[in-house]
Amino acid sequence: MVTTRGDDAAGGTAAERLTVNALARTRSALTGTIFAMSVLAYLGDHETGLGQAVVTVVGTGVVIFFAEAYAGLLSSSLAAAHRLGAGAVRHELRTCSAAAAPGLLAGLALLAADLAGLDVQVGIDVALWLGVGSLTVCSVVASRVAGRGIAVQVALVVASVVVGGVIIVLKAALH
């Protein structure tokens, strides 16, 4: 079954629609995580206060949500033979909300690190490693939902750790 994002009226079984929806949400979460980690890496190279760091990473999560929602709604409306209904719009917004979650969680991690008495830069490092964990979890979820074998699941986990590690290494090289 081939569907476009947000097209839950495309037919197929309930399990197929659930799989497509889960993969779309996981994709949004992966996108949000990579952007949040990139912003954290940038912030790690600059002297920044807690407030500025939290607002920047959370704000980026919100912007990524709007970008994903706009792109999804635009592509769905261009692919549809008819006007998108309210249900399709709500579906796309729910799916894309996963893109904002990593930025919001990174902001919470920075606040928690501050409450624990850690420096902002240490909080950024903690949030970056949580991002690696998020990439890994998303890879596991996506590969399982897609029914991939254990070798593919392991390869995707390794790829996620490498992507996250590269972001952290680049941050360290810049700082």
C-alpha cells in the first residue's frame, strides 16, 4: 500500500494505516531530534545563558513542527483529488507534533540540569546524549513497526548512534 502522509482514507487494513501513521510520527520525531541536536551543538559553541538556550531549542522545536505541518499539508493537498477535510488536517498536525517533542524535551533537560546545579554547557552535553538515545529509540521503533529483521534493526541503531555521535563530535570540535 502506498499512501501520502496524512492520507488515512487511502484504504488498506487498519494495521497498514497504523503502520503508516507510526512511521510518519517516527520520521517527524527523527527530524525534530536532529534539528534539536544541531541547535544544541551550536549553542554549545557559544556562551549562552540558560533562558536563551531553553528558548532557542524549544523555539526550534516549534518551528520544525510548523515546517513539517506546512510541508505535509501542502504535499497532501497537491496529491489529493479533492480539498482536504478537517480530519486530514488534524491527522497531519498530530503526526507532525512529534517533530516538536525533541526540542521541548531538550528544553526540559536543560532546566532539569540547571535544577541539579549543572552548568548550561554540561546541560547541553546531557541533552545531546539524550538526543542520541532518542535517535536510537526512533530507529528501533521504526524498524520494528516496518517488520525489519534483527540485522536491519541493529544496523539502524548503529547508524543512529553514529549520526548522534557525529553531531556531538562536531560540537566538541567547534568548542
